[in-house]
Amino acid sequence: MTAAGQVTAVLGPTNTGKTHYAIERMLGHRTGVIGLPLRLLAREVYDRIVASRGPSVVALVTGEERIVPDRAQYWVCTVEAMPLDTGADFVAVDEIQLCADPERGHVFTDRLLRARGLHETLFMGAETMRPAIAGLIEGVQFIKRERFSELTYTGSKKISRMPERSAIVGFSVENVYAIAELIRRTKGGCAVVMGALSPRTRNAQVALYQNGDVDYLVATDAIGMGLNLDIKHIAFAATSKFDGRRTRALYPQELAQIAGRAGRYQENGTFGVTGEVRPLDAETVEAIQEHRFDPVRKLEWRNHDLEFGSVDRLIRSLEAPTENKWLARARDADDVLALKYLSELPEVKQKLNTPQRIKLLWEVCRIPDFRNAAGNEHFTLLARIFDFLTGRGLAQTRIPSDWLEKAIARIDKAGGNIDTISKRLAYIRTWTYVAQRKGWTDNESHWRAETRAVEDRLSDALHGALTQRFVDRRTSVLLRRLKQKETLVAEVNDKGEVTVAGEFVGRLEGFRFRQDATTSNEEAATLRQAAFAALKPEFHLRADRFYNAPDTELDFTEQGGLMWGTQAMGKLIKGAEPARPGVEAFVDEEAGPDVADKVRRRLQHFIDRKVAANFEPLLAMGRDETLTGLARGFAFRLAEGLGVIPRENIANEVKELDQEARGALRKHGVRFGQFTVFLPALLKPAPTRLRLVLWSLWNGLDEFPESPPPGLVTIPNLPAVPKMHYTLAGYHPAGARAIRIDMLERLADILRTKDSRAGFEATPDMLSITGMTLEQFNDLMGGLGYKGEKAERPKVKAAPVPVAVDPDAPIQPIPEGESAFVQPDPVEPEAAPEMESFYTFIWAPKPRPRPERPARPERAPRPDAPAAERGPRPERGPRPDRGPKKEGDAPAADRGPRPERAPRVEGDKPAQADRGPRREGEKREGYKGNKPHGGKPNDRDNKPKTYEQRPPRVEKPIDPDNPFAALMALKAKL
């Protein structure tokens, strides 16, 4: 396109309104073309012009999108897709400094040299392009535009301390995702903008940021190209990037291009670094703030005059050098590499026999590698497409519709994670590009619409996946409401779920808020702040409803909890007396002291009335002023025991009570049982359940014993359960089971009528009271101090009931063939009698264990102790009463037999031989035991026996509660 109009270069830093100025200049002409560096920016400008002039006169042409109305006047394009033969009045190219870009620079340089409008041409870019533009274009005019706001460097900041409305810039997908995840955990969420996103996804992400749903943006350097966002601070998470060949540090002008997006119109902006990036040096900071950079010395260039006579000539024309000092031949781009690779394939080479085929191959090689495929995968796809387009003949054919349909169907899946959807979106962009090429497919409009629809679906899916992963919408919405100082109102459903502004934030359990556990620690404070701001009126309304609720809606648990329906409202605590517990209300501090006090007072009223209703006989006894002395002290002991005391614990107090005091206590329902002293009214299930809780509180137990199910006469006696727990529950342990106290006293009344020394059998009444079998009853009686002896006896059968015969009944005739005489039954052997077991019980309490006595000190043996105990006899000396042993005395064995004794005198007792054999147990006269009396005669045998009447014994009043006293009185009467 030859120069026919004025060429103007509008140069300056970002935020100078260059793009806005170009759009206004284009709309001042009848027709116009504007080339933009990114598809994202092209779509944004297209939407602005459509909003101003309508869609019927505005065309959008990019590599993957083509919207061309019949009466198109204004063409919005990417720089690569700019038409150069429309004859437009106005032509503009934005971001012209990209002429120096190693990858795409040759395209921008070509537009700088060849794109011209009939009346006006604009090039917008950085001030660094002034010398190159002046050296390449004659008669160009320059317009310098100053930045609307100031840009200030703030150094390094942690991401957790990043101010609101900040953008963090990274240069790889992995880096962007990692930063976005960190911001979600610390700040509630962020939007993500990358050049690889489709316009639909990018617009949806930008809307999240612009609408205030999130206050942070994580992006690549794509935001440095014309995207006008409300950004106050730019933070670099990296200062180097991979440019397609190597990883290099960003140039100061590249940093300035991105940092310049901070600050909007006349609002100042800041920039800095974050993460592990080193702070920028002072020289770079000064250059960015003052917009002073080294001018561009060389522009990337590639020959546009291509020759299609042969592949070699085409490659030579693409590699043609330049002699212009401002231009440098660009390195081989992806399209040139693809051309060299495909032209060497035999199946492709044999088809390159015409210039049209070579030109078609070049067009195929220019399909961008959106997928960034590894190795030669992209080249293989290009070879397949070229094969479809060439077919077998010389004429161009089409890509088969069925093959294209299957390829698109494999991509059209919206499920999966971010990486999976992003890959599918890259694949569909390839087919979108193919569908835009004229003559490559049958029914081009159908495939353009089909690929666009799939791209939109995948774009929406990608936006949803990005939002779900990197945006906590709940926290962001609540933060926005709080910042705008809007009144937040909480809604609580029947399940206690709390929603604020339509977002679930947690559950309300009574007057305690349990926020959602899925939030991170950093989000928790914000979520809690918003929830309590909304729940404040709900707390007051709920407190009023609770205070006016009837007692029937409240209850206490067996562990001391206080409930309102299914919600825990507080717990019981130890009070001044066992029957006067205190309460602790479960109310969040944020609800306020008024709510907490109202809940506490309602709970205290409930438990006070519950104690008064269940322990009314006990409380009435405590209020009785007529009880004095021992009776009043005994009533106090019953109050301490909550109406049930084992008798063995107060045996002495019971003995000291006289009949008058006992009668006064019985008027209040006190029963002096054989095993327990108790108030029968307090053994009912409700008082028993409350008694266990109050006693456990008073004694400071960590785990309270539970009340047995109501209606059971006996329950298992577990060794691990203390005996006192059974007593408080209204049971007395005996053997393997514990029996209810009142039923035990009924059994004791029956046992007192039995002879426990001679023995008695268990009666049906005893078994009926306990509800036990005979074996179980034997174990129970053993626990009560009785010994049962089992025996068997023949079972007595009930006598047959005689059948009454009616004398007036007619005599029935004897049937024929039967005898009138009754035939006796055949004699059968007598069956063994059926035996039954029974127990005989006698009173046999187990002896109490006596304490061991200390060992006695050793004493000298008594003189009268047996010889074996006295030890060896000491050697004696010569007796003084006897002289020395005469010489010649013989030993006893040599002295010979003793002389015969004289015969007994008549009247003496017969000799042993005359008395005959002694019978067992017979005592001899004159003997005590089997030994003869020695010494003095028995004085008792010599004294005369006298008989006299003892004085009458003073009769003591019979204790009605002593079963043995009552039994002895009954025997005396008999």
C-alpha cells in the first residue's frame, strides 16, 4: 500500500490514551482498519466500536475468529490478520514497539513499512521507536503523549501483605497457578488472565476483578498490551521469561510496559516485586519512573515478496537479507521451520508440482501451534491437513467432514481440571483457525459456527474451573459487602445453616456460630467477621424466643448439658448446695452481654423449677421448722444424699433417733428400710435421673453415671461401677445383679417372717417380687447374706379333678360287640417320679475380716509348760538332801524287777483288768476328763444348791424397723 495520506506516530508510555485516540480518529473516517497485538485486545476494541456504531458495520478478523458483515466499514484485527488491500481511509497499528520482538517482530515491521491509509495512518507505541520510525518513514509526524498519572516504586512486599486492587505478574502457567492458589488462601481469591485464554474466558475473569468480586489479579505479560484495568499496584513475581529460545531477563522497557498498567487515568499507581525476586536496581527504577529507555536500534524483518515457483525459491525468498541499517533478518519462525520439515517428506514433496500447491503448503505451515506440541507432533498434523487439501488430483479438495467432526467431538468435553480444559481449548483453536480459511472445508459457515460454539463451551468451563480453584466467591462477596458498608442479614434455616448474602458461611448451634470448616485459616477471620455482623439481629430475636419458650421445650442430659430441642444451650455447674446447681450458658462473645445474660437467666429458671418439681418432698422436709434436734440433722443428711442413703452409712444416727423423731420424719415420707433409708417418691425415673446428675456435679466427676432404663426390677451388677452409683440410681447390689431398693424392702418384709436359722424355702411371692428364676434368686440371696442349699424331691402333681355325673342322665346302651364289664388297662411298669429342685436358705452372713494382730514378743517358757516347749533340761549338780551316790549302786536296768504290790483292800475300785473294756465317751469316777482329780476337791460339788427368782428385766421398746426385734416379740407371744 503506497503512502497516500499523512503518517503520524503517537508515542509515549502507558496510560496516555493512545489506543483511545486511535479509535476516535478511525471513527472520524468513513472506513478504517486497526491492528492490535492481541486477540484479547482486538475483541475489547471490537466491543467498544460495536457499542458505538452497531454490529452491521464492524468486522472482527483474527486468526481464530472472523465476523465480517456485508457492509463492514471498520475492521478490527490482530496485526497478523490485517487486510492490506481494503483501501481504507484510515489505518492504525498499536504497540508498534513490538517490531523488535524476536518472535513476532517481522509482522509488525511489515505493517510499519507497508500498511497505509488513504487519508491517515497512525502508529502507536513507545518513545523508543522514534529514531527507527524517523529513519524508515519519510515525512512522519510525531505526537508525544505524557502519562496521566505518576508511577512510584514501593520495593518488595509479601503476597500476604499485598494491597487491594493489585496485579501479580508471572511469566509461566505454573508460576501463575501457584501465585493464584496462594492468594486464594490468603486473600479470598483472584482472577487469572493469560494470553492463551480465549476472549470469552478472559472477559469473564476480568469481570470478576472489575466488579470487585476479587481484589487481586494474577496475569502474564498479556496485561501489558492495552488492557485497561482498575489496577493500583503491579508486583513482579519474576523478572525473566522464556522467549521461545532461551530464558532471559526482561528489558527495562518491557518492565515499564507492564508496570505502567498501575494507575488508571489520573489516579497514581505503584509497582514493586514480590516473592523471591530481587529488588530492582536504582537505575532501572529511575528509568521506569521517568520513561527513559535506550532507543530501538534494529527491527526484526522478513521479506514479504515471496516466490512460489519452487520450495527452494520460497525458502530463499523467506531468508533473503536486507541492507537497511534499521532492519535485521528475523530468525526462522515456526512457519518457516514447518515449511522446511514438510517439504522434505516424500508424500508431501511429490505433490509440490505447481506454484498453487507450494502456496497452499505455505498457508498450511502458517497454522499456529496453539498446543505447543512437543517434537514433530504439530508438523504431523500439518502434513495430514495438507494431504486432505491436495487429494490425488491437481485440484484442491476439502478436509473430510466426517474426519473433522470426529476430531471436534473428541475435544467437545467440558469436564476435567484446568489443564485438561486448557489443552482442549488449544486444540479447538487450531480447528477454529482452519475453519476460517476459505475453501478448506465444505459448508464453511457450519464449521465456523460449530468450532466457535465448542470454543465458547470450553471457555465457560475453563472460567468455571479457574473460579472454583482460585476464587472463594463466598469470601469475596462478603468482603465486598463489608467494604461497601452494606447491611448484611443472615438467614438461618431449620437445619441451622447460616447464609449471608446467599453464601453458606456455617451453622448456628443455639447461640454459638460454627463457621464452615472448608475455609482456610486466613479466610476464617474475614468469614467470621462478616457472619457475626449479619447474625447480630438474629441473636437478639433468638434470645427473645428462647426466654419465652415453655419448660417442656427444654431438658437436661445425663451428662449435665442443657438443651433447647436438639441445640445445646449450656451446661450445669456445681452450686452452693447439691440441690442448687448453677448454669453456664453457651453464647458467643460477639452476641453481646445482653443476649448472654438473658440465656443464662432462662436456663437457671428452668433447672430451679425442675429441681423443685422432682425433689418437692425433700425440699419440703428441709423447710419444716417443726423438725428439731436429731430429726433436723437427719433431714440434713438426707438432703445431702438427695433422698437416698445406705443404712450402713448412718447406722449410728438411726439408733439415736427416738420414736417421736422417726414419726416426724415418716410424715415426710422417709422410710427406714433394712438396707436403705430413702424417700420412695424420689425413686421414680425423673428424680433418679436428676439425682445422678446433681450428685456427680457436687462430687466433681468427669463422667456422670447414667440412669438405668425405667421399669427394671434388677440390673446387672458390674464390678467397675461403684456401689454408691447403684444406690443413687435406686438399686442395691446383691450378687451378680442389683435389685431396686423398694422391691428389696418388700422382700425383706417377707424374709422377716421366716425362720432363718432352721431354714426356709423361696416362695412364689419372693420370686414374683424379684422377677427372677430360682437360680438367680439363690445368687441374690447370697448377696444379701443368706446361704442356699440345693436339693431335689419328687414333684407333687396336682390331684385329678373328679368329673361330676348327672344322676338324671339316661343310661346309654352298650354298643353291640362290647362287654358290659370294664376291662382293666394293661399293667405298665411304674415310671420314675419327676424331680424338682428347691433351695433351703439360712442366715449365714460372711464374717467380717479382722485386722491382723502384731506378733507377740518372745517370752520365757512357763515352768508348767510341756517338756518339749521348755527345751533341754539343764545339768544338775549333786543334791544337797541326798548324799552322794553310793558306790556300788547299780543302774536301774540292773536293779531287777520291782517287788509286787500288796493286793487292793476290799472297797477299793477294781483294777483295770476287772473293770472290762472302756466304752467310748465313758468317764471314770474320780477323773476330770481322762485325768484323775488332784489337789483340792471341787468346791462346787460340795456346796448345797440354792434356787431363787431373778429380778424382772426392764423391757425396752421394740424397734419397728429391726426385723430381729419384731421376730423375738412374736416368739414371746407364742
